[in-house]
Amino acid sequence: MALDKEIVAHIAKLARLEVTESDLDVMSKELSEIISWIEQLEEVDIEGFEPMTSVVEMELRAREDVVTEGGQAEDIVANAPERREHFFVVPKVIE
């Protein structure tokens, strides 16, 4: 599936990305190659294979569930460029 510049420009607009006209050609080629690779993956026969999260069987150790006093809010927001009380202040992103 080949993506043309108009589709890539539309995707960039939806993602709120600023893309130059010259970048649209490069991005449309790269995205088309990615989609082509995904289409190849869809052709692989996976009948009889169990779904898995890792090819190596692993068992993660769970930490002990311990109640703490907390009190880390100051440490957490200490490096924030802007904060109000114990909260991060960020620019509005919803129109």
C-alpha cells in the first residue's frame, strides 16, 4: 500500500506535526515501506502458535507490597519547569 503526500500530510495534521513539503516525499516513502513490511508479516502462518509476550520464558519477581508514608511529592516535582503546589503545570493541548 503506497501512501501519497496528501495522506501523509493529513496524518501529520492529525498528529499535530509540522511537516515541510520536502519532508512529505521522504515520509511518504518511509511510511509506505513500513506498511509494506507489515503486510509481509500478515502473510506469516501462525496457526498453532500460542500468543506470547516474549520468546524467552521469564518469570518476574514481584516486590513485596509494603505501605509507606509517601511524602515524595516535593522530590517528584522538584525539577519541573513550572508547578503549582504538588502538581505539574503543562500547556493546554485540547482545543
